Amino acid sequence: MAKVCVVDDEELMRDSVATILKRAGHNVEAFDDPHDALEAARGGSFDLIVTDLKMPGLTGVDLLRGVRQAGCDTATILMTAFGTVANAVEAMKLGACDYLEKPFQADQLCKMVERVCQVRQLQSENEALRASLRDAELPRELIGNSSTMRLVREQISRVAGSDATVLIQGESGTGKELVARAIHRSSPRAARPMLCVNCAALSNTLLESELFGHEKGAFTGADRVRKGRFELADDSSLLLDEISEIPLSLQGKLLRVLQEREFERVGSSVTRKSGARVVATTNRDMMDWVARNRFRQDLYYRLSVLPIQIPALREHIDDIDELVDYFLDRRAQRTGCQIQHVTAETIDLLKAYNWPGNVRELENLIERACVLCDEREIRSEVLEPWLRRTNSSVASLPSALRPGHLLEDAERHLVERTLKQFEGHREKTAKALGIGLRTLSLKLKRWRQEQVAGGG
């Protein structure tokens, strides 16, 4: 069903077209004045405009041009009893989808509207797919057959069929995004691409636009209408990564779309619906975040309808053998790496390590070994200095940051020490910490602002 705007100054034709489309199941709003229709269509609230070409004051081509100038790409069908090649060419250049000459049969109109709506649906799905491909890295699997990982798979299977919101919690590097994508692949929505927004990687304005979309002219640089992820992910899944970092100013709007399934684009008063199924991830202790007034309690409970806790690698250490084999196979497929064996002593060394960086740290370690090892196997003496160096850096933390201290302060200390180690080089620091450059920059900016606000 499409929301259709019918425009014709002739009452009989206008009522006839509106009745035909209503009987076909469409939601129709009819206008006798093209100026009123243009004002309504500028909000982008219609899926399709069916308009007469010859009307007093404003032609169908003028109406189409006005809609395009407003930044809307609403599909348009022109009706006319005065069809000429020149009219058709001008209309098509402006983006008209088709041209219907009067008189026409009801089935002609219905078939044309159905075809145009199908094309627009495909275009919307393609846009969503492109957004998904920009977000997603190469698909990876959830590796491990320990009882802990079997429990995670069981939880994925249980929640996948539901439309309820899922909150995935776990330390950095545990594979929260992999779990989110596994939920989507096992859900009834798997035929459509899953979209992703990193809530920590965007400024407040850009994040609001990314989530809800914006109208042309809503802010500097908004030169056209843009659909947000909640709109693009309708009938699909939307991953909100690092949800704990969403600013308080947007948390109310997020709560509303989760509860009411309604939102407005930035710069618009038109209410839109979204059927997106939200899966959120965080490495924070969310109850602590709520207690510190960094996150709304009602939003937390709305997000954690179906909570999943991802274990740290030290909690399923028996999966290291399988993980190492998997990472070696992936690298061999990608680069032709010849290393295919890890000694038993090496595996014992890896299992004795605490893995503060979890599975991501293990993957990075294997990648480093593949690059730097000259032989066809990875031996313990190669990895031991790297693991010892990491352990010593943890041991050297000041007593104020020993276990029991606030996680954010420990994170800040680690970031500042790593930045100092790389002499202020942010790109190298972000890579060493396993986070994005944008994420690092935003953290540093927030800490500076907090320091200024605190008078430090």
C-alpha cells in the first residue's frame, strides 16, 4: 500500500482516480489546487504523486519541479489529454516516472501505480543495501564449542524470531557485533540487509541525522532530503553500536521511536513510522551508567527487553585452539599465508594469558605473528615477549586504577598512556587500542571538555 497524492482541478477526474486507487488498497489524499498539493508534498509524506498536466496557475510539470527543488524525490505520474513529445521529455528530465494519456482504463492506472511503487521499493532496498555494505566488514563466524559459547548460540536462537529489542553487553573485543549480525541472519528479517550506526563515532547533529534523516536545509550542508537509518531499516534490523555513548539530548527521541515506532526527520514536523528491529551493543556497565546520570533508566529498560551477555575470552579459554585455527585459515585465504601450525607450547602460553583485549586481541596477535614469523609455525618464544609486555603494562597501572576503580577512568588512563607512547600520533594510538580514529578523537574531546568544566 502506498500513500498517494492525487492532483486535478477537474472534480470528476480527481474523484474517479482517487476512488480507483483507494479500491486498490492505497491511502489517497486528493487536491483540487496544485499549490496546496505542492505544500503538502514538500514534506516528503507521499510515496507517489498522480497529477494532471494542464491546470490553472500551476502545471503538473511546475508541481514536479517544485517538489524536486524542495529536495524530495517522490515518484510522480503525469496525466494529460494534451500529451506531446515535448511535455513528456521535459517531465522525464525532471524525474517523472511515467506518463498517462486521458482517457485511460482503471486497470491501466492501477498497473502503472503498482509498477512505479515496485520500482521505488527496489530503489529503497538498494539504498539500504549500499548502506549496509558500507557498514559491514567481511562476515565472520562465532567460533567456539565451549559450554559458554553454546549458551550464547542458544540465546541467539531464542531471541532471533522476536521483534523485541536486544541489548548485547560485553567487554571490548568479545564479538558483540558478530552476535548482533548472527541474530539478524537467523531472524525473519534476514532477506533484507542489516544496517549499523556507531553511536560513538558521530557528533550530536550528524548522529541525529543518521538515525532519523533530515530535510533539505535542516542544517548547514543539508543540501537534499536524506532518509535516516530508522527509515531505511523498516522491515529489517538496525544495529546501534556503542549505544551507551548516545548523548542525553537524543536519548528521549530514541526512546520514543522504540516505544511508539514514530519519529520525525531533522527539520520536519511530519511524523513517520518505522518497523525497524533494534539490536544495541555496549561495553559499559549500563546500571552504573544509569546511576551516574549518563543514560536514561527508562531507555535502558526499553533496550534490554532481551539482554545477552557475551563472555570475556578468559571465561572460555578452551576455545583458543579453535579460534587460532580459524584466524590462520582466514589469513591464508586472504593473503596466502603459509603458517598453518601452532605448537602445543604456544597454545599453553595463550591459555595462560588473561586477554584484556579478548578475541580481538588474539586475532591481532595471530596477525602480527603471521607477518613477522619467517617459519611455517608459530612458536611460544615468538609470542612470549609480546604477551609479557602487555602484562607488564597492566601491572604498572597506578594503585588508583587497580581493580575496583571506575572503568572509564582506567580507559582514560590507558588511552593517554598509549597516546604518549606514540608521541601524540592519534592514528597509531587508535590502531593499537583497537578502536576507530573518530572514536578516539571524540573521547579525547569529551575528556578535555570535562576537564575544563571541572576547572582542571
